[in-house]
Amino acid sequence: MMISIANPIYDAVFKYLMEDSRVARTILSALLKREVVELEMRKHEYTNNNRDKISMFRIDFGAKVRQDDGSLKLILIELQKTWVETETLRFRQYLGTQYADPDNMQKNGSYAEYGIPMVTVYLLGHRVGNIEEPVVYVRHKAYNYDGEEVTKGIPDPFVESLVHDSIIVQIPLLHGYVGNRLEEILSIFDQTKRARDNAQVLNIDEDKYSGDAEMEYILHRLLSAASNAKLRQDMNVEDEYFSAIENRDTAIMMRDKKIAEQDAQIEEKNAQIEAKDAQIEAKDAQIEAKDAQIEAKDAALFASAKALKKAGLSDEQIRVLTGLTL
């Protein structure tokens, strides 16, 4: 049966979704490919309240994740979601905030204090270059001088304090194909399922998730969000904001196009002027060459006249021989 759920790409809906600990653990466990046993939203929640140039929503979690040997490891998860393409500088600034936060340090032994290992998750409403995979894992490794991987002593708290892994999700590449657990969970972000007349709603076939308790719970949460008047109003505000941004960007694009056309016309006129100047210069050069030829010819004639004069010829004879006037 088809149901209409709130579109979680909206900041308001995404926040409502991730505030539920069960939902957050389900989504993050699928992304990390490890069980998130305990999850705590950090005391600082950064959202794009200023609404300046882009929509970027950020939530920070502290998570205890089960390792292969059954032990639990505390990590930080920085989750950032954006609708539209943005500068990597903005992401780096947020990372700097995390690295500089003393609350993200923990003691290792009696004296040493190291940063809690961190994983950054980026849910992007745009594509990254020509990367065709919907989900990309970027992991760090250690190597020696010869390029051989160093495994002894790794992971090390000092190393993990200074580098981190990343998971990049390209939402536009989620096209309904479900090949694993993560793609099944991320299918709730598939924008090809948007209602034709309402981008705030996704039409989902709930029968595809029948028997999956976690997915049924997530769908119920989004179904509840769709009927929440406050969330609908918040989505309307986001639509108005992005409509204004789109209109502004369109105006800027049209202005830039007009300026580019004017620049092209000016360049064309300048090229025409340069061509005319080149023609004038060429004519001037021809005239100068002809004048030089005439001067050279006159000089030769005068030299001949002087020689004939010295040879005793009369002025009339010289006139006839050289063509010069008396």
C-alpha cells in the first residue's frame, strides 16, 4: 500500500527524525556497518539558523560502537546534511570546531589526553564531481616510507586524534535500487519518490518494508511528521527560503549572462578596431615604403646629375638624360 511520508531532506523533518534515538541508531549503524549500541546527541547542536547562503544542518553524536571483538568503542559522529552545493570550506570550519572542543578529548592512562576518534557523515543533496557511487567511504591508513601499510600499533590514539574517516552520501544517486541494508534505509531519502505536486511528501510502498521492524518504525515516524502542523509550517518556510534563493540566483545568473554578452560585444568591437588599426598601419607602411623608394630614386638622380655636371655636360643635356627639371 502506498503511503505519503514527510520528505526527510527538509531540515525540520530530518531533525525530527534524528531526534528519535532508535531511528538515529538504525541509520548510523547502517552507515558505519557496525552496531551503534549507545547514542547521545552532543550538547552543542549546530543548525543553519542564519540561513545565509545555503542550508546546512548539523548534528553531533557521541556513540558507543561494537567492535569485531565485541568491545565497545567511543567515537564522535558529525552528521551534516545540505540541500544544495556548498563550499568545502564550510565543512572544514565545522570540523575545526570539533577538533578545538576540549569536551571531545579523553584521558588515555594517567597523563595523556587524546581526541575521541571521529567519523564525519555528509548527506549531500548534490553530486560530487563524477563519482557515480551513491555512498563513498573515505578511510585513512598509515604507511611507511616505502608505501607499505603500517599495522603494528594501529589504531593509535595519537593518530586517531588527528585524522578521521568520512562517509559521503549522494542523495541524487539514490534511485530506488536496494542492494544492501544501507541502501534500504537510505531509500527514505530517494527524491525520485517525491509526490508530483508536493515536494514535501514522498510516496512510499510500505509493503516493501513489511516485516522489517526498524524500517516500519522509521516510516511511522515520517508518517507522523507528515501530519504534524508545526513541521509542515517549517517546511513551508524552507520552501520559501529556497524559492527566494533560487530567484536571487536566477537574477544573478541573468545579470552575469548579460554582462558576459556585453563583454563579448565589447571584445568584438575592440577586435574590429584593432583590425582597422592594423589596416591603417599597413597602409601607412606602404606609403612610407613608396616615399622611401621615391627618395632613393631622387637621390640617385641627383647623384647622376652631379656626376654629369662634373663631366662637362650642359644643364639641358642633364635635364634630358635624367628627367630632372632645370
